[in-house]
Amino acid sequence: MFSCLFLLISFLNILRCFHVSACDYTCQDKPVITPSRLVVKFGDPASATCVACKEACLPPDENIINMEVSLGTYNINGNTVSWTVNQMTEWELTPKCFYTTENDQCCTDLPITVYKPPESVSFSIKPSGPLIEGSEVTLHCDVLNVAPAKNLIVTFYRGQRSLGEEKSSNTAKKPVNEEFSLSYNISKEDNQVQFWCEAKLELGAEGPQPPLVVKSDNLTATVYYGPELKVPADPAPVSIVRGEPLHLTCVAEGNPKPRYNWTLPSNKAHSSVTDLKIDSVDFQDGGQYVCTVSSNGKSVSVRFDVTVQENIIPYIIGAVVIAAVLILIGAGVIYTFYYKQNKMGKYQLKDVFRLGAMHPTTVPLC
């Protein structure tokens, strides 16, 4: 009977030593664990040391220190416990270090974060296919097989510019798949720009430095926009001389590449890339020319009003020549009838005889 009672008391003492019950986390001199927090990659080794108290709080024969942990091994040496695990294979564990007195148990927990980097990160834009200028799309970032999700931060990028961050609210400690999204308004400037995302595990100072980052592949956006005219829609009227060349330019920007169609004054359609050329215009070429540009299911037009005028230069030259001839003829007439009469004089026969009567001639006598 006595031996049975002794065995029962011994068994109760063993339970008291190796099982934490009614832990006191507010005791004045609680165990100190180094490090105070562990961040361990799943599958990696880990270790920690626990000292019962900063100084010998109780005589060795009254001080019982131990650890409660579901993985690894520990070794007790006086007031110190050393815990090691060769391979972290559990996602949720919190080792307890404690020492026991006659009155209570003084405990300290060792927080452990077990992490796993993302297996993959992928980026997509929905709806898929060519994007339409001015539409709202959703940027998606899928992160596969990552833990813990609550420490995950996903950043969306346009080129090298950050568009915003998203965090997970998932509290699961085991690996999960997470999907993040961000709304974005598409503009024509996004055409041929690369979009992507990155997933970062922020595990604090005890975690890897710099934090673990996994990037997605780049996605080059194709944006449909336009057409947008690069010339005035209503240019100034064009006045051109008959026989001269006519050159009208119609330029627009858009994606897909704009298509051009010209309508002439004769109401005939004429296809062209951007320019319309007529080597030598005639009167029938005058009128309104309409350039219609189509792209992305939209159309814009440019209207040219062309007036063809007669070439009056030959007439001007002819008039100048005729005027010059008339001037020369007039000058000759004036010279003939004025200069000769007044400068060289004009004599008639009767004036000669009148001159002889006024001045008799003496004829010598023989």
C-alpha cells in the first residue's frame, strides 16, 4: 500500500514537471528565451535557448525548468534549456519554457513563424485581349502556395511605376493560394507598356533581409485608341492656279493603324495612305475634298475646300508687252513731231524768198 502511494506521488511530480498548467505569464522573473522570436523556412533547422531567470531565482534543488514543445529535442543544464530541431516540419507550434516552484509555474512562449516563399506569381489583365482606351480593367496577381498569407504584400506595376499595394486578410498558417486585384483605367499611353506584379513576404527583422520577393512575368498591353487627327478638321480654304499641282495631307494616329479614304468633288472615292496628289489641276478639280479616317470602330473626317483659278500671268505678261510696244510707238511719234520741229527747225520755200527780199544781193557789174 505504501509503495503504491509512493508511485502515485512520483507520477504526479513527473506530470507537474513536464506539463505546463496554469502558466503565469506575469511573474516578475520569468524565463528568458533567446531569440525571443523565430522566423524559420519550412524544412530548415531551428534552435533556441531558455534561461530560467536572469539570476538564480531559486536554489537548484527547488527550481525545476523545462520546455513544452511538439517537435525537436531539448537538453536541460541547470537553469538552462537548449532546444533544437533539425527540420521544421510543422506549421503551427509555440514552444513554452517554464520553471516550477511550490506555488506556481512561470512561463514564456517562443513565437515561431514558419514561412514558405511563393511557388509562383502570375499576372493577367481582365478582360483579356486588346484593351479599349477609356475602359476600366482589372489587374490580377495570382500567388500560389505561400505561407503565411497574412505577411504577403502584392504590388502592381506599370513599367517601373507602382500602381498600388494589396494585402491578404487570410490568417491561415499553412500554404494557400491567394488572388489579388486592382482596378485601372486604360489610356492610349498604356499601349505597348509592360505591366506586372510582385509578391513580397514581410517577415520582420527576424526574417530574411531584404524581404523575399517573387516577380511575375511582364505582360505587354495592346490598347486600341483613336483615330486622333494630327491636322485641323476644318483647314483654311485652298486657292490654287489652274495647271499647278495639288497636295492635300490628312494624318491621324490610332491603333489599329488608321485607314484613309478620300472623296473627291466628283463624288468618286480615292484610297490613299495619308496624302492626295493631283499633278495638274483643272477647273473640274475645284470643290470639296473629304478625307475619312477609320480605326477602332470610329471615324473622323477632314474637309478641304479647293478653288481653282485661271492662270492670269500670261495675260499680265501680254498686257505688259503690249503696253511697252505702245509706249515705244508713242515715244517715236512724239520725237518725230515735236523734237524735229522745235530743235532742228522746219523751213518752207516761201520763207527762202522772203529772206532774199529783206536782204538784197549786190551783183557786180562787168
